[in-house]
Amino acid sequence: MSAVKAIPRAGSKFRTKWLTIVLFLLPAVFVFALFVLLPVVQAAHYSLYKWNGLQPLDNFVGLKNYQTAFDSSIFKTAISNNVLIIVLSLAIQIPFSLFLATLLNRRFRGRGIFRLIFFLPYVLSEAITGVVFSLMLQPGSLVDSGMKSAGLGGFIQDWLGDPNFVMITLFVIISWKYFGFHMILLLAGLKGIPRELEEAAMIDGAGRLQVFRYITLPLIGPTLRVSIFLSMIGSLQLFDMVWVMTAGGPLNASNTMAIAMFKSGFKNSQLGYGSAFAVILFLFGLALALAYQRFVLRRDIEGAVTAYNG
Amino acid sequence: MTTNETTTVDTAAATVATLSAAARQASTAKRKTKRARFVHFLRLSSTSFTRYVILIIVASAILIPIVYAVLGGFKDNGQLVGDPLSLIPSPWVFSNYTDVMFGANAIVFWREALNSLIIAVVAVGLTVGLASLAAFTFARMVFPGREAFYLLFTLGLLFPSAVAILPLLILVRQIGLEGNLLGVALPQAAFGLPLTIIILRPFFKSIPVELEDAAKIDGCGSFGFFWRILLPLARPALATVSVLAVVNTWNAFLLPLILLNGADQWTLPLGVMNFSTQYVSDQARILAFTVVAILPAIMFYVVAERQLVSGLTSGAVKG
């Protein structure tokens, strides 16, 4: 009798547990699948068609959109611009952020204020930042007259109008906005390094540079690698600021992948072709993420595991 | 350097020959420490001096565009173009700001601010609500496929969200939400889920099992525990993810640009861009509009900086 009673009770408990899981998880999964995963899959589907978004989706062209993309100079410029921003960020922006983080990793008067100021641009919208910088960079405006009065008049460029210089200008503004973000991450990483280690090395006669090279840098490694990863992903999807400041111009010189995709997809109503750009961007990002995960971040995970064991 | 100075101190002390041995020793020691302290102070202040110089230069580089925009809004176009370097407006012009907030451009500004606010409230509410529920199952329940679902969400962080944009427009059109603020808020919430879940999960995990058992014994169901005990305990973490989500939705540009189709639905970032093309020759007015548009973000930042920083570092430093 009691055994018979116990079975339905266990069953209902089991059912309640599953009901809870489904009810709790389903809304998030549904929204995420509908608005994030499904569109990515659809982009892959559309990319196989020649389609303007209005007619029925029936003109199957296979991989022709990809072929056209790889052959076009717009694609080549766009992807090399993305790569350029990635390289410049890794070579300049992240080291600069690390340098400032080490400067702020001491107790001194005003540290909080400096941190507050450096991180401020992160909360400003990229689009609005772009508008202000566009005004500052207009010929004869703040930047030009500032340089003239500092005796640097000879270095004045057509900041946003010169196809050879526009990406450098954009990079500087991107760094203005994002170095504080990386600095905050790295600062948190630096705080995790015990001061005693650096002091011990100093007592053993290590110079400041040696301490940085052999103590700080290896220990900040995990945070640094995360920072680098976020910077790469961010550089890949660069859109807002470029769209507001140059819209990819002059003459497509500052196109990024996202800008080129947007232009062909919406401005020219070539949704199939634009989707091919999206898929290439996706694969590029995925390959980058997986490679980074596999070769760089894995060391951190292993390090963390062995640290727990030891 | 230190040894040199010590020797000079020593020789200086040695010249005072008339003093008794004991007195001499005492005075040397005293001078030594005094001198050493001074040198120490000098060295410290010289490094902190260069530190301050560097930090002040960088801080000015950050502040110049902001100050330029704020003060530029108080100038007229003659002042802006004629002498871009002069810091202080002369005379001070208030009409740009008053026009934007109460005058000719006020309707546009307040409408865009309201649109931004509606989208932010809906998107942040949805993101944090749905992510809390999901993070709860990921953190405190055991079921097959849990890690696979979790991985699915973390994948969302790995690829550029611009990828999904073109089909998203068609999807939103199909479900009849094109040109509707909800049509922006829903995808925005979806894009915010991965980061929010990743930050909340370890936090929910850290709440002791004993608490859950005690609640169960007292007759609390899973939802009761989640709602009455877990969420109140997780308030700091919820504040953190909310602040992150607010910043992300408030500044979103690409999604509203594509999914909204009329000027009366625009959000502030779209509005500022459009305003700057509409009033190309009226720079002072553009600057005033810009400043008023970023003011909420700056005020929010000053209040919530701590949550923002802790959110970003907990999400990223742990990896």
C-alpha cells in the first residue's frame, strides 16, 4: 500500500522538477533562439540566394555571393580595415591601458578621480562620441587650430577625408573611448597580484623593469588575454562610430565588415550578398574565438586547475 | 647614490672635531636619518610627480572633447568658428541649450529621450528577468543537457552581433513589430542575455544549499525560494548586471537604426546623428543637443560607477 503510494509521489516530484526547469529556462532560451540564433542560421540560408528582400526567395545561386565578395575590392578593404584595427589595438591600445593601470595600481591622492575620468568615455554612446569628434576634426576646427598654435601646423591632415589617414584617425578615437575599459580590467587583475612578490623581487635586486617583466606580466597574463580577446571581438564588429563619422568613406576607404554588410544589405537591397558578408564575418569571428580559446585561453584554464590542485 | 650621501654626511660629521665621541655619534645618526628621510621623500615625490604629469595629460585628453562640447553649447557659431581655441564663451549664449530642452527642438529631444527610456526599461527588465530565471536553473539544478544549453548562451558572446542584423529585420517585420519600440527592445534583451547569465550563474551558485533546504522544509517551492530568498540575496549582483544592461541598451545604435523606420520612433543616439546632419551649419546647436543627450549617461555613470566596474571585472577577469 505504502509502496504504491510512494511511486506516484516520486513521479510528481520528478515532474515538478522538470516543470520548474522548463518554465525557468524556456523563456530565455526562446527569446535567445528566436532573436539571436535563428537570424544567424537564416543569414547562412539567405547568403545562398540572390534576393532583394521583397520578392520570393527563389533565385538560388549557391556560393556565388561568396565568390563575388572575395573578388570585390570593397570586401578586401573592409576586412583589412578590421584586421588593421585589431593589430593597432593589440600593439598600442592594450599596452597603453596596461601602462596606465600600473600607474593607478598604487595608493595616492586623486587616484579615484583619475579612474573615474579614464573610464568615463566607456558609458558614452559611440554614435554621439562620433558626432562630437567629427565637429572637432573639421578643417580649421579645434584640432587643427590647436595643432597650429602648438607649432605642429605641418602635421595637419584631412583627418576624415584622406583615404590613407582616415583609419588612423578612427583608431585614435576608438582608443579614446575604450582604453579606460581595458585599464579597468587590467587594474582589477593587478590588484590580484600580492604586493609581497614584487617587494621580494626588489629586495633581491630586481629593477623596476625586471619586476614588471618577470613578476607582473606573467601574473597579469590571464586578464591580459581576456582583454585582448574582448578587444578583437569588439574590433570585428566595429560599426556605430564609423557609420556616424564617415559612413565608410571616403570612397569606401574606411569600410569595416559590418559597414560593408549594412551598405549592400540595406542601401542596395542585396540581402543575399549582404548575408554572405555576415556569414564571413561570423566565420571569421568564430575561427578567431576558437583558435584563441584553443591556443591561448586554455593555458589559463589549465593554470587555474593546477593552482587549485597544488 | 645613497652611499655617496652617507659618506658626505660622515665627512661633515667628522669635521666637527671638538665634540665628544658620544655626542658626535649621536649627531651623525640624527643627521643621517634626517638626510635619508629627505632623500627618500625627494625620490618618492619625483616618481609620483611624473606619475601625476602623465595622468593629468591623459585625463585632459579624455576631458577636452567633453569640455569642448559642453562649453561649445554656450557659444554662438561665430565664436566656435572664429576662435575654436578660446575656452570660455564670451558672451555666454544660453539659447542653444534652452532651445533644445524647452524651445524649438524640445519636442524632438524629449520624444527621443522617452523612446530611449522605454526601450531601456523594457529591454533591461526582460534581460535581467529572463537571465535570472535561466541562471537559477544553470546554478542550482542538475539535469542532462544543462552545460550544453549554457554553452549555447556563452557562444552568443563569441561572435559579432552584427551578423544577425539582416535576417533580424525580416523576422521583426514578419511578426509585425517593425517600427515598434518593442521590436527593438526584444532583440536588445536577447543580445543582453549571455553576459547577464554568465555573471549571475556563479553568484547564484555561491548561495549555500542549506538555505535552500531550510526553505524547502518550511514549504517553499522552487519559485518561492528563487523569488523570496535568492533574488533578495543577489541584489548586488542584480544591480551590477542591470547597470551593464542599461549602458548597453541606452547606447545601442545599429539595432534601432535598422528596426525603427520613422523619426518619431528614434532613440537619442539616432536622434543626435540625424540632428547633426540636419543642422550641419549650426554647430553650437548640435553641441548643445549632444551634451543634453549624453547628460543622463554621465549622471548615471557617476552614481553607478562601482556596479559597472564590478560587473565588468567579474565578467572578464574570471574569464
